[in-house]
Amino acid sequence: MTLHRQRSISVFSHLPRYKLENTIASFGQWWHVNVIVNACVMETVFVRNRPEGKILETVGVFEAVKQHGKYETGQLFLHSVFGYRGIVLFPWHARLYDRDVTPPISDSKPEPPGTHGSKEVKGKTHTYYQVLIDTRDCPHISQRSQTEAVTFLANHDDSRALYAIPGLDYVSHEDILPYYSTEQIPIQHELFERFLMYNPTKSPPFTARDTLKAWQEKNHPWLELSDVHRETTENIRVTVIPFYMGMREAQNSHVYWWRYCIRLENLGNEVVQLRERHWRIFSLSGTLETVRGRGVVGREPVLSKEQPAFQYSSHVSLQAPSGHMWGTFRIERTDGSHFDVRIPPFSLESNKDDKAPPAGYTF
């Protein structure tokens, strides 16, 4: 399986969970092939004008996937869906509300009033990880997953100003394909050496610096992942993760901000395309807003067996400390027919208002 090292190569690596498939793509004078040899992470680069000129380079060796327990700070991994290299910073323990699993009625959690169904859902603990993405891989995944999805409210007076930390992501435990490398700086990211140090006596051999611990503690309210919502309609699974971003004052009123990360996955064999979105946004102030539009974040992604997933983030603001969101995506089949995929309802909850604003790059 390949890890991209040539900036002139443009390729999206599809890595089905526990089955690494070869992919090939071209750009300019280069061909790029993903391969896996004897459990080693390998890279092959072909020069178009020199078919015999191949470079096969070992990047790392895969390790056993953890069925139980969690990965530690400093664990190198490949993302099993989006194919990028990354490293674990620290774990989050979230509550996963999976609407595809029906629990006993006595243990269920009622759905927010006014949403599109009456099914009750029980949450279970699920591990996610805050990770850094290797910047060399960002160009190759940008059409399938945003690499600047983790955003914060700016500290100045502009209540709508946001900033992002590039190459910061949240990854579910089952999306981690762990590997080992002998390189002392195996991941290229501007925060790698600020957050982590090489320690060959440890396993994994990268430990957290005090700057990472301080940054995690100071930004905890704005990074915290607490609830994950999931639902499948006709083999299209939608996962939603909301994050509270903080409150700002605007025109003598309080405006509360959230970001939400959405992942669509095609679990079937049929090629489909997302065409429209339809949102319902309920605020505790009593307002109900309807939002319709083409695609998402300016795109209408195709979901196929080869490239089954698309992930993006967006934002919502309310003039109330809490609310709910739910909706549907209109999906088109290759024969021109359509069906609606449900977006699981999720709560927008604010944290305590006396918390300091996010610190961002302040160490």
C-alpha cells in the first residue's frame, strides 16, 4: 500500500477496511501504484517516459489491528477509508447513537421532538482519536475529505470569523490501520515536532511533549468529541459529529456556534451521486428553519465501490444555547431515479459560557 511522496502525483487511495487494494492514477509525467508486499507499506512510482524506471520504497510495516483497547499517543496509522498517513495525538471517548441498532425500549434514548422519526436510540461508548494528517497526503484526499475541517472561532470582534488548523482530524477506532516506521520524523506536519518527540525506548516510539498536553487542556472545550450519530438508508450510511465552538456577541445578542462533521459511505455496489441537501434546524428560541440546496460544500460527490466515502464539515449558528438538526440527502442512481437518505437527528448543546475562547496556536 502506498504512501504518497511525490508532490507532482495526484491520486486518491481507496483502502477498504482490512482489504488493501491496488490503485493507479496519473498526473503529468508520473504514474503511481499502491502495493502491499509482505505486510510492508510500500510505494511504487513510475516515470511515464521510462516504463522500466521503477522506485519501490518501504515506508513502514503494518502492525496488528487492536480489536480491544485503544491506540496510544504516537501511534502511526493509515486511514482505512481515505488512505492518508497519520499519527495519534490523544483519544476521545464518545457516545455513539447508531439508529441501525434497535435497543430494548427500557434502555433507549428518546429522539428530539419534532424530528423525522420516532425510533429510540441507545448510545454506547466508542473511541475516536485526535490525529495529525501527513501534509504530503493532503492533496490526494482533498476531493474526498476536507483537510481543514477542524475550525475555531477567532478571538477578535468579528463574530463570524473562523480559522482552521490544517491537517487535524478525528478518526474512529475501526478506521485505524496501525503501522511501524523507523523514521524519527515519519509524518510531515508543522505541529509534529512541537507536539511529539522521538523516544526509541517507548512503544510507539513517539511521546507527547508538554506543549501537546497544554494545548489539549486549554482547547479541550472546543475540540471535545462527545456524541456521534449514525443511520443507514438503502446502503448509504450517514455519520454526524457535532462540536460546540463557543458564543459570541453580535448586535446586542448572543450567537452560539457549532460545527458538524458528516461522512457519507456507500455500503453497496451501486454507483450513486449526492444531488441535494434538505436541513431542518430547530432552535430553543422556538424557531424552525428549513435549508435546501444543491450538493454539499459546493460539491455533488459520487459514491462508488472504488471510492465509497465522502466527508465534510460545515457550521451552524443559533441565537439560543441549544437546538436540534435533522434532514435528508437526495441521492441519484445511474438510471436517473432518486431516493432520500436520512440524516440522523442530533442535538446542538452549548458548554458553559464562562470558558475562555479557544487558544489555537498559542502554546
